Amino acid sequence: MLTPWDSPHVAASAARIADELGWKARYDATGMITSAREGWVRLYPGARRD
């Protein structure tokens, strides 16, 4: 369920900043989402894991 401030679609790319500044991301979007979900499950053990 989305709240009014949640975006129904998220797109992430570090390509522009890499091209312009030579910066490189340590983590990709999938890794960040996975990490956030794992943290949520640790904080709320009753949360669904599937």
C-alpha cells in the first residue's frame, strides 16, 4: 500500500554523475532496496519475508 508521499515508480541511475564528475556508486539500486528490506525485517520480525 502506498502512502500519499510514496512514489509508485522509482528509477535510479548513477550514469550522469559518473560521466560528469567521475563518481562511482558503491551499491546498485537492487542492493539498496534489498538492504532496506532486510533491515525492515530485522526491526519488525513479524513482517512477511516473501
